Amino acid sequence: MAGALMNVLRLARAGVVLAQYGVRFVPPGMKVPAPLLIARALTVPIRAVTWPFRARQPKSARITEALASLGPSYIKLGQFLATRADVIGPELASDLSQLQDKLPPFPMRESRRAVEEALGGRLEDHFSTFGPPVAAASIAQVHKATVADAAGPRDVAVKILRPSVERRFKADLDSYYFAARQIERFHPPSRRLRPVAVVDTLKRTTELEMDLRLEAAAISEMAENITDDKGFRVPSVDWKRTSKRVMTLEWIDGIPIADHARLKAAGHDLKSLGLITLRSFLRHAMRDGFFHADMHQGNLLVDKSGDVVAVDFGIMGRLGAMERRFLAEILHGLITRDYRRVAAIHFEAGYVPQHHSVEVFAQAMRAIGEPIHGRTAEEISMADLLGQLFAYTEVFDMETRPELILLQKSMVIVEGVARSLDPGLNMWTAAEPVARDWMQSNLGVIGQIKDVGEGASTLGKVLADAPQFMLRAQGTLNSLDQMTRDGLRLDETTIRRLAREEARASWSGRAALWIGALSLAAIAALHLWG
């Protein structure tokens, strides 16, 4: 009960701040429960006082300031919601996409303390030099340092988590879960969007970001995946100087990919860099099922050899075998105009319920695919196409797939980077060889041989486990036989416990109704303004 009240207070505070900045988190026209409408009326005086001072600011600037004032977890929430246009609407998603994850750096004494607690000893035992922060975000900040080893001195980047960031995120995530559960309970139309699953995804993402060993592992895994790739690489990890709260990487001395003038002056081919960036991302997603989910211009550098180097691996995306096949077949089917196959893969993947017609869904795919043929390269957007695909989710009763939403968001970012380097880049021409290679490797002769090998391995495991399985099955049958003869019996302790739980459930059910009403009122300002 106390936890519920704390969550209500946290959400109420957030609602008041967002109301002060005139931020609206519900798409226009969406039906809203009555308690939220009542709460909106209660916050009118807040807006009346503060609005004259905020009205001159652009909406995106107001959102940025509001979320920054609420703290690191709300910045991450805003960035995450920018990927969920299906939940908050395209207009707000567009505004949130401009949200910059920047905060003032924390003091050098805190950095020293963090390094010494994480690695042991004194900071000077690990680094020859240790400079001031060169970048500061909501979860961590980065310092440039130098280490001396057998190969001589080398520059490194040292990433350090903000003090107490884990505790702050945990408290705010509890309130997000609380709000999501109340929304699912009291607003049935929202259940298709799976608000609790959305918070689950945010929680997993932030947990990965707040254990720097996991980020280092992601870099290491991608390095193995791209060993034979040309034109794209990642920094090397200094595992000796890496722990949960401190990570040390190779310092990348490169030109930001957004600095076109310097790239040209250094002799780099911008069109080639755009093609490398796009194709690398597609290979990572389709071939490896593991991709950098935050490849914006600030996280991409070009080194002296002309390789594109990605940094900041806090947000990574994974696609299972079915999702990779889904992506490859969609791209290949739309390129070749095989709309029936594009529709069929949706049904095979279980994304569209079987009570719908494959033919009707193929018709919808044709409505998306045909307009792209005959257009100029500048008019074709793969990210927009994926967005149109997801726009059909409600029409065809498709449940939200968080991993595909993250893929779409990443595609928007990568496409923007590639197009900035080469405005005439034809997305379909660039994507076609990657999709074709995946199809040949996984659905052609090579893929069939691989499937046969995997099937034989699975069959062998089943046969090896068969004796143990039969013993467990025999024990289960014996137990069922005894229950049939003697009946199912509960001891007195079990009966008393069941009675207590029933009484508690009845009381908590009534309490939940009141808490739900209070929480919905509290989060109204979070969801209603504009």
C-alpha cells in the first residue's frame, strides 16, 4: 500500500512538471477514461500560471526541458517512447526523437571514487593520465585517459556510471510499472499495445546500460560477428580495466560522421560511407540478429583508414531467427513485388491471427509496396515503409512486437545518417544484396543443409534424453493413478493458508480499485496536455 502511494506521488510530480511545460502524451482523438479527464481539469490552474512563459518555446524544446528536469530516467523514457509512435502518436514521437541525452557532468572527485571502488587501489595505479569528462549523458559520462603497458602508452576512453543512478532508475521504473498496470486494468483498448510489456523492454534496456560489463560484452560479440566485414568496426575492450560501473575502451581518434567538410578534406568518399553505414546495419540485423540500436551521427566516427567506427553500445537490439526471416522476406518480397509472400510470412511468423485472410493482407502490402516502384531514390524511405507496415497492426489485430519496433526506430536513424552522406542513395538497391545473401544462405541449398544438420542434432538430443523422460513420465502416471484411487487431499495447513490468501485477495482487490482510481488521476497530467 505504501509503495502504491509513493508511485502515485512520483507520477503526480511528473504530471505537474509536464503540465507546466504544456506537454501532451496522448494522441489527439484517443478516448480517455473519465478519471483522467477529471484530473486534467484539476491541472488547468497550473497551466494557466506557467503557460504564458512557455508558449514562446517550440514544443520539442519544452519536452526536452521538462524531461531533463525530471531526471535521467525520464530522459530515457522519452527516448524510448520516441520509438513507439503506435502508443503516443507520430507527432509526439517526432518531437521526442530530437531529445538529446545530455546532462551536466558530475565532479572529478566522484569519477576518481568510482574508478578506485570499481578497480581497486588508486586511480593512478590504472591510468597514467586521466582527463576531465568529454561527454556526459543521463546514465554515464566519458573521460579520456592514458594507460601504459608493454606496448607503450595508448589513449583510452573511460566510461563511468553516474553516482546512485541505479537507485533512481529503480524507483522511477516502479512507478512506470504501476501506471502501466492501471492503464491495462482500466482502459481495455490499450491492452493491445501491451503497456506493461513496453515497460519491460525499457527495464531490460536500462539494466543492460547500467552494467558496463554487459556493454563491453556487446562490443566484443559484435567484433566477432564482423571480423570479416570491410569498412565497419568497433573499439577494442580493455577488460583489465572494466567492471560493472567502469568500462575502458580503445580511444577512437576519428572524424564525426556528421562533419562532412572534414571528411571531404581528409579524402573520404561520402557516398561510399553512406552505403557502408546502411549495409552494415542491415547485415547486423539480418545476418547476425544483433544490431546497434542507437547508430545516430553522434555515435559514428570515421578513422584514418576510412572505416566507420561505432561507439556507445548501451542500447542493442536482437532478432530471433523468425524475426530475421520476417525482415529479409519482407524486403525481398517488396523489392520483387511478391506481395503474397510478404503477407504469408506475417501469418507464418504468427504476427497476424489466422482468422484474417492472407489475400486481404497481401492487398494491404500491395498498397504499401506499389507506390515505391517508379519513384526516384530520394523519394524512397525504407523506414517509412516499415512504419506503414506497423500502421496496419490495429487493422489486422497484430500485437505489438517490441523487437521490431526497436528495429524500425534504428532504421529511421541509420537511414537518416546514410541519406545525409548521400541524398541520392537508393535504399532498395542498397538493401537488395544483403537480403538476397540472407535468402540464399538461409532458404537456399546452404540453408537447407544447415537445417538438416540442426534437425539431426535435435533428434539426437531427444533420443539421448528419452530414458530419463520415460522415467519421469512413469512417475507422473503412478501419482495420477494414486490420486484417482484415493482422491486429492489437502492437509490442514494448506487449507488454512488458502483461506488466508482468499481473504487477502478480496481485501487487496478492493484496495486496488481505489489505488487504481487515484493513480489514474495522478498520471493524467503525464498523459494529457497540449
